[in-house]
Amino acid sequence: MSRRHKATIRDVATAAGVAVGTVSRVLNGSGAVAPQTASRVRQAIAVLGFMPDAAGRSLRSGASRAIGVLVPTLSNPIFARSLEGIERAAAQRGFSTVIASSGYDPVRELDVVATLVARGVEGLVLTLTDTKPDRIDAVAGHGVPFVLAYNQPKPNGGAPRFSLATVDSRVALQEATEQLIALGHRRVAFLGGAFASSDRSRARYEGYRAAMDAAGLPAWDPAEIPFDAQDEAFEAALGDLIGRLVAPTALICSNDLLGLHAVAAARRHGLAVPGDLSVVGFDGMPMARIAEPSLATVAQPARRMGEAAVDLLFGLIAGGPPRQLILPHTFLEGGTLAAARADADPLRAGSATILGPTKPNRSPR
Amino acid sequence: MSRRHKATIRDVATAAGVAVGTVSRVLNGSGAVAPQTASRVRQAIAVLGFMPDAAGRSLRSGASRAIGVLVPTLSNPIFARSLEGIERAAAQRGFSTVIASSGYDPVRELDVVATLVARGVEGLVLTLTDTKPDRIDAVAGHGVPFVLAYNQPKPNGGAPRFSLATVDSRVALQEATEQLIALGHRRVAFLGGAFASSDRSRARYEGYRAAMDAAGLPAWDPAEIPFDAQDEAFEAALGDLIGRLVAPTALICSNDLLGLHAVAAARRHGLAVPGDLSVVGFDGMPMARIAEPSLATVAQPARRMGEAAVDLLFGLIAGGPPRQLILPHTFLEGGTLAAARADADPLRAGSATILGPTKPNRSPR
DNA sequence: ATGAAAGCGCTAACAC
DNA sequence: GTGTTAGCGCTTTCAT
């Protein structure tokens, strides 16, 4: 079963007694080939164990049969799962998937996209850190079809300029916040990934703020956690929230990873979840659902998102227009959710300064 | 910033007033180029935004600067994390990572490897379902350097025939089982992924059995969960274990995902963890550690494993000999671990048949 | 329906 | 130190 030197199309042609062009036609189903000849060629292919070389094919036809994917990280299961959907959908169409991660670094991100393009991928599925027009333009400038996944660009009226598969993070988190408010919570804090590295995090904060505003409640400054040192920085941010004299009775987290850590940290600080603090996450990671208590969260269909992104991408590759797809989200109740206690003491001892919720005109930094 | 037609090396040569060969030399640092000329070339490259086309380069030089990775699934964070290590290590050397998943399907697995090879990858990092010699041979037959990750092939004396980065699952689980026995557990059951799709799972079972044997305790038949329907099938298997008249006081799971589900399921069945049932996992997923109670487990360095695999792979690509690397594992205590209760009632009502631990001469099927 | 030949972008071998 | 050129494996005209 071992072959020293890979067979080329010429070897096949010789073995089948035909011209290389004919072999190519059989291979690609292009042009007409006599059934008899075709089967002779197929025979030779099988005998030699021939597989067409991707580089030669790509060089000549420009069709690399590969797509490129950029994710911020693979440590977050939500992106891993989405990638799984992408890889499957691509493989189904005979496309390979080249993967790269940005580590939430806006600079590396653009380099990585350029690298992917240089590889000759026919399309891209990207989760960018930032979706401001100039960044989108930088990507579009390569002239390679692309689809954004998970991103939350500011909507612009009129026909979409690029394709997108996502959920509406803003609305989703607004609804989640409303649930908390309906449960009697008035002091609701927000904990998110750094806005500079995640437009999702920012959109979710905006949804939170919209709900608080609508209810006439003061919105808090967001606690932003840098993505590169999530575990450690997280402790600090949560300690800060908890240390405030007017402590929150509920905490909204921009993803489940953060939510899970929040539950653990709150407990280490002696707070009961959900007794003293209700927690809501975002993503719907399976693992967060089987935790005890299960994490209340906004579920998004990660795998389907990946598949949908690939569908959109192939629409683009086929010459279709950009399309923006908003997939449905679901609010999942969970054990981390409880009604606000009527007896909650708004003032706690042990801190020198008096801190309370603030209403930022603009997010900090 | 947008360029309609990608610049070629010829465009650069023209712009810089040199020959294409010179540009190539600058690009690859091969041959000597006058510093002055070089900077002129670099200038032209920058102005034109030129990036060498991977297909052309690959076709000519045979160096695709890409590696291929095969994982069983990306839904298991342990593989996602390992992939992250692989991608990073590869990118650091200027290599792209082409990814594919087998879905634990031994047939698809070999196809996928062939596809990766046809893409022209210079090396492979694989986690195979099965590592019997004929399967290894099938992979080796492509003549592309490869490294196995996570796999647990039967050791063969003498110089290794292929490279490998893994932990010693057998020993690790033997140790974990010994811990359980030291805590007074005598009825210890094993829950694992289907052996036919995972040599890790099998090796772990063997470690479990070795420890039980050494302690003079009866080993149980493994409860095997198919990977394709883990969640549902899992319920059935655990129900089975729990339904036995002589129920286990401890459960060893071949991975953390299973372990987490086991804890949740046991609770749904009214069992206290660890009061009625101690549970141990395998992998050391961060998420399982922040769960409440934290999952006792055997931690393996997933990310480092990925990086190590790439190191080994480049050793191979550079012409070095195969090397097998066993990374260290760590037993992590956790809240799912408790001493066996002295008053544990070995007989429980409600079942018609009397089942107990069995000592299989050979694993079933 | 099939063969012949050009050439995709690049690197490497050779000439100067 | 630099220019010229052949050709990697393939697809795709253009002939026939």
C-alpha cells in the first residue's frame, strides 16, 4: 500500500494509454469522455493510488478547494464547536479548512488573514476582534470572499456590504437583563471580555444598559476582563464588584466561561449563588448546563452558526450577494437564577470608600 | 489598501528593476544579495503588498509550509486545546495548519489522512481511533512524516517506528484507581468511551484493571459509551451501573466530559457525590476544576502536548529519527473524592436480577 | 471524443 | 551578485 514516489497525472495517462488532458477531464467531470475510456482511466488511478496534487491544481485553476478560518482562541469551547461545524460543512463540499487564531490581538489578526489569503484560500470565515469599517475594508481589500461569524458590527441601513452569521447579542442580553429585573433585581452588574478585543462583549453591554435604562435603573460601568489573562484578572474584577459597598444582587457575564468563574469566585467570597447573587452567562456551553447549579444563560447555536457561515460563504463564492443571517438565541433558565431577596442589605461594612453604580456616558478607556 | 489583482513576483521584479530570481532570493534568504538591492526589493514588495503565492511555491519546491492535523472531535475541549498548541507552534515556524476531524470513525479517518496528504502537507499530527500496526502502516505508507498525539499504542521493544507525544494513560489510571482503593473503595466501576474508537479509553481501562487485580479486588466490565451519542447513551450506561444490586461506591471515567456527566446523572438518581459515589475523571479540563464539587482527575498538559507533537514533527521533517515522548500527568484531588462509607449497603432493592462485578478475561466485543 | 501544448507563480540550477 | 530559464502538476484552450 506504500508508494515511494507519488504518482502524477502523467503516470496515470501513460498507464491508461491516454493523454493527460483526458485524465483531467475524468477527474473533474469536465468535457465529455467515452465511458470506456473513462473506466480505463479510473482503473489506472486506482492501481496507482493517484491523488491529484493540490498545489498543481490550485496554481493552474486558482481553485485551492480550501477555506480559511480565523478564531480568537480555541480555548473557548464556543469557538471550537463553531469550527467543528465549519470544518464539517466545508469537508462536505470537498474543501479543506485552514485554521488560525488571533489570540484576540487586533494586529496579529490582520497578519493572519493576509497569511491565509496568501495560502490561496477561496474564502474566509472570520471572527474579528473589531468590526469598524476600516477593519472590514482591510479584510475586503484582499478580494477574497469572507463571512463574519459571531461579530456584532453596527448595523448600517441598506444592502449589506458583507456576509455575516451571528446572533443578536444586544437584544439577547437586553432580554436576559429584563428577566433579572422581573425577578426583582435592581443592582445588576456587568462583567465582560475587553471591549477592545470583542465587539460581542460591547454589544452585550449595550443590551444590558438598554434594559437597565428602560427600567429606570442605574447601569453600572462594565467590568472588562482582558482575554489574555482571564483567570487572574477575573479574580481582581470580581473582587472589585463584590467589594463595592452597594454590591450587586445579580451579575451578567458576557460569556459562560466568565459566568462559571464568577459562580466559583462568588462562592469563595462566601456568597451563596443564587441566594446572594444571581448569575447569567452567554453561549449555552453544554458544560455550563450540567454544572450544579446549572448556569442560566443565553444559548446560541454554535455549531449551526459555523455551518451557516459556510453556507453563506459558498453563496459568495458562487457569485451571490452578501447576506446577513441572524440566528435565533434562547434564554435558558438555570439554578444560578433566583428572585432578589427583599432583605438584601444595600450597605456592607469593610470598605473605606463608598462606591455605587455609575452611568457612564461612554465605556472607559 | 485594496489591490485588484494580486501582485506576482514578476511585478515586484519589474518595480524594483531586478530579475525575478533576485526577488526570490530576498524572499527566502537564499543566495547572496547586495544589501542595497535587497532593500530596493523589499521596498517594492511593501509598495505592491506582495505576498508569495503558496501554490506556486509549493509546486516548485515541494515545501507547502503547511501541516495537517486530525482530531477525533473538536467538541472535546481537550482536543481543541491541543490543537491550539499545535497551531501556535506551527505558526511560529511559519507553517499553516490544515485541520480535519474523524468523528471517531475509523474509515473516515484514513480518507481524511489521504486528503490531507493530497493537499501537500509536509507533516501530520494525528490522534487515531486505533493504533494497530496495520493502521499505522496505512498512515506511514503516504511517506509523509507524522506524529501521534494522545494515542496509546502497545509498546514494542526496540527503536520506535514512529513519533508519539502522549501521557501514559495506563499508569495514570492505575495510580488513580490506587487512590480510590486507598480511600477504602472496593466496588469501583469504570466508564469509558468505546474502545473501538479510542485506544486511550482501552489503555485507561487496563490501568484500572491492573490496580484492581493488584489489590485483589474484582474488576468490573467496562461500561463503554459510543462517542457519537455520548449524552444519551451515557444516561443508559450510568443507569445500568447504578441499577446493579451491588452498586459501585466509586466510578472512574475515561475523560472529564464523562466524569462531569456522571456527577450530574448520579445526582439526578438521588446519589450524593461524593457521599454515595466518588467520581474520578481524566484530562484536567479547566472547567471541571471550577465545578462544584471540583472533579478529581488525572490532568494532562493538552496544550503542551500539541506543542510537543509539533516539535517532534519538525524533528522528523528535518530528517531526525522517530521519538516517543511521554509527558507527565498529575493526579488532582477534588471534591468528588471521599472515603468509602463503612456503612455502605451492598444490597439495594428494586432490581430483579443480581448483578455484581465481573472479571472479564478479555474486554467484550 | 481525444491529443497537444501553453502556462499558472514560483524556486533552483546555471550562466555571466 | 545578478540575470535567465526550465519546469514542478495540473487545467484548459485549441486542434483534430
